[in-house]
Amino acid sequence: MKVDWHGAELTRATVIDRHYRHTQNVRRFDRDLKAWIRSEIPKTLGDVMDERQRRQRAR
């Protein structure tokens, strides 16, 4: 199912699929995190937020 990234209600369980595009809402993420998001491993928005927080703590 294709997600409407501009209008849908997004939750931690929202699946990031092959149709995912970096919208204005996620452009504040760094390039390494964007590459991690686009990797072949399926993930959810919750996975992305957990990874983002992990990276921020590691700084």
C-alpha cells in the first residue's frame, strides 16, 4: 500500500516501502540516515526514529 507522506497520519508502525520519498518533513535528517532509510532492509518510522536518536546520542 502506498503511503500519502503529505497527508496520511504517520505512526511508529508506518512501513517505509519502496515508494518512500524524502519529503520536506524528513529533509532535516542527515545524508547517512537517509541512506540507511533507503537500504533494502524493511523498516518502520519507529525504526527510523530509534536510529536517529541512537545517532544523536553517539555524537
